[in-house]
Amino acid sequence: LKEKHKILHQLLQNSTSPVDL
Amino acid sequence: PEAADLRALARHLFRAYLKYFPLTKQPTRAILSGKTGDNAPCVIHDMKSLMEGEQFINCRQMPFQEQQQTSVLTAAHGGLTEVHMGSDYGVWGMTSISGQEPQNAVELRFFQSCQSRSAEAVREVTEFAKSIPGFTDLDLNDQVTLLKYGVIEVLIIMMSPLMNKDGTLISYGQIFMTREFLKSLRKPFCQMMEPKFEFSVKFNTLELDDSDMALFLACLILRGDRPGLLNVKPIEKLQETVLHSLELQLKLNHPDSLQLFAKLLQKMTDLRQIVTDHVHLIQLLKKTEVDMCLHPLLQEIMKDLY
């Protein structure tokens, strides 16, 4: 599934917007 | 103590919602009710005002834009120019609309611009999803599945406050596009927004505020019945907690709307049909519009969806 959804996967994994609430 | 935990969760999700979504319900309703004075949106009601709308946007700084945010998407799929949202490109996309342009091309390019904004909105929803306690601990494949099936439903809910019976705000609230104008576009473009108007006008009568919306969106993302999930139990457990938090929130925030929670559960069901119809319409567009280029991120989401 990850292979077919590379951009979604990347958005989920990226750490450019850390959840620092 | 349990109620205190549920309230803490509601506050946490509300903060995340305010952080990741650039235009929330409160300012939107102020714009739509004409309470923003000099900052009234530019109205698009025909092809001429559509062209003027582009000029209007090019003359104003686009709010909420951060280079860092756009670069994530451009890097993610090979830097296609259509995903740039900077003011250099304007709201409609890459070039200006010229007076000589055939109307067919105008509609197609407007659709491409809508796709760009939708892709950016998917990124916002992803960040919001990651802020839901426990979401990032789920199996990564399941996180992908939850987003794939939930994100268009979330976008339709987020679109609702932007709409009233006469039209919709676009371009971060800077433009109001009339419903009649959208209906006047050629087929099948004219069929795209009408079901969303019908849904939104009814949804808006529930009068949720932004703190309610945050919890409702989290419930939409955490659905244990999405096709292909590998490990349903932890998702259902998370959703149960968020549903309890939503139920409590509605009791406190809308003490006189006794059936509100039940009505919202029904809306979750209604949304699935709207998304199915939307995806079918996009698939029709792909077949009939030879010049159409579907955004890679949206393509990923819609492929084999319903």
C-alpha cells in the first residue's frame, strides 16, 4: 500500500511540520 | 477524571485544528455575513468577473503561504509547476487568463487550480491527522488507508462553512464565487459543486463551531470500517474515545440540540455517497477531457477508492 501511495506516505513521514502543540 | 480527559482531548484537537487549517469557520462566517468591512471578497459571477478575480488576487498578498509548506508537495511528486501556490502564480494557476482564450480552456484551468488547492488541503489534513493522539502509532499502511478514504470527506466538511446557498468563498476567503456561475459552466464541470452546496447548506444548519468541527473531523479520519485496514481494533479504540469526546462536547456546547450527535453520525454516512459520486465524476473527466492532468497526490487518493 505504501508503494502505491508514495506522496501520502511521504506526507505522513515528513517531519517539516512537527506536532509541537 | 474520564470527562476531564475527554475535555483535554477536545482542547488538544481544537488547537491542532487552529494550527493546521488556514481558514476556519469563525472568520469565514464573518466574511460571508459582511462583517469584514473593507476586506469584502471579490465576487465572481460571470466570465468577465472571473478574469477580474485573477487580477484582484495578483494584486494582493496571498495569506497563509509558507514556502516550507509548498516545497513539501513539490518535492513529493517531482516538482510539477501546478502545485506551486505562491503569489507569482496567482490563484488560477500558471498563466493569466487572456481575453482570447477559449472558454473550454478557462474551465479546465480553473479546475486545475482547484486541484492545487485541494492537494495543499490534503497536506493540512495529514498534519491534523498526525496530531490526533495515537494516530502515528498505528500501522503506517493503516495511516495511509485512513487518509485515503477520509481525506475527501474531511475536505467536504471543511468546505461547508465557506458556502451558503448563493455561493462559496475560494482562495482563502478573498473571492466569493456564485453558485449560479458554477452551474453555468459546461458539463461536467457544472455538476461538480452542486451536490456539495446541497450538503453544505443542510450541514451548516447544525451550527457547529470550530471546536466541534475539530472533533468531528478527527472522528471522520478514525473510521475502523475503511476497506483494507490491517489492524482495526486500535483504530476503533481511538475513534471511540474521540466520539465520546465529541458527544460530551456537543452536550456542553449545544445543550438545546438534543439530537445533534445522532445527526452528525448520520452525516458521516451521507458523506460516503457524496465522495463516491465525486470520484466517479473525476473519472468521467479523465476520460472526456484529453488535456486534463490529474494532480499526482489526488490521483493516488482516488485510484481504486470506490
